[in-house]
Amino acid sequence: MRKKVEKDNKMELQILDTAKRLFFVEGKLHTTMQDIADEIKVSRPVVNYYFRTRDMLMEIFYKEAVSCLIKRFDFIIEPGVNFYEGISNFIEDTFTQRDKNPYLDTFMVIEMNCRPLTANLTDYKAEKFKSFLDLVKIEMEKGTILKTDPVNFLFDLFSLITYPLVIGPLYKNILDLSDPHYKAILSERKEIILKRLFTK
């Protein structure tokens, strides 16, 4: 029997938390509003009352993911932070979060390719990217990382982290890797990435 639910903040949070679990933890990327309603045992109109469409949920999750990514730059750009250690902490935190939400990167890739980028990047957020790239330039001048366009360093950092996470299900299938074995491989990624990015 379905629960009768009054409009309140708890229901809104329950819908969001349930949707996040289905999308990012369980990898059910085609989850519908009806699936969410069934999961929390309410009628679909209840879910639609809080979030009119699935796109509204996607927009919220997309903006949250972008905001979390930008906030992670604080590991690197905070005054007095050693660049190498900052990058190391950035990688570590990313893998920690992905361990909790293994399908978040897949969601981001799908969203970026299926809908226009509508997350509002304020000047403050854009400034974090600029600060990061300025630090990259300094490290290039020091010779600690390969001298190239700083954006390439950004691409290398993100791709070395994200690619194994997004493509994981394919490789686990092709190479017949168990989940524990794959996690063991990923546990080595931070040191491998640091060795790839830094020349000394």
C-alpha cells in the first residue's frame, strides 16, 4: 500500500537521495520518475509535485557535480599548499568520492553530450580554474611538469582519473576482472597518475 505523504522538505530530500542512489550508486542511469516513486512507495504525482520532470532532477545533479568538482580545486589553490601534494589530495578525494558514487562520471559524460551546459559558472568558479592554470604555468617554469599549454595538464589530470572509472564496466567484462580485483587496480592509480604528470 502506498504511503500518503504531505508536502515537506523531508519528502523532497527523500526523492533526491533516492534518485542519487539509483543513478550514482546502483548505476541505473535510465531511472524514471515512476521508478523513483516505486522505490519510496508513493505515487508518481507526488514525485512530480516536487520535481515536475526528470530533467529538473538531472539539472540539479549536474550543477551539484560541477560545483563539487570546482570546490575540489581548493586542495590545490589554497595559499601555502604544495602543488604536488595538492594534486595528490585532489586525486585521492576524487577516488574516495567515486568509491561512494561509482557511476557519477558516467552520468556527467552522458549529460554533457545529451543536453546543453546550463550550469551557471559564476566568476568566482571561473576564477578557480584560472588560479589553477596559473599554478600550472609556474610549475611548468620550474620544470616539475611538462611544458605545454596548461589546459593540456588539466586534460591529462582529469582523463587519467576519469577514464578508468567510466570505462570500468567494459574492461571488467572483457578482461573478466572481479570487482575486488578492479578496485585493487584502481588503488594504484594515484601513484601512477602522479608519476605520469610530474617529471621530478
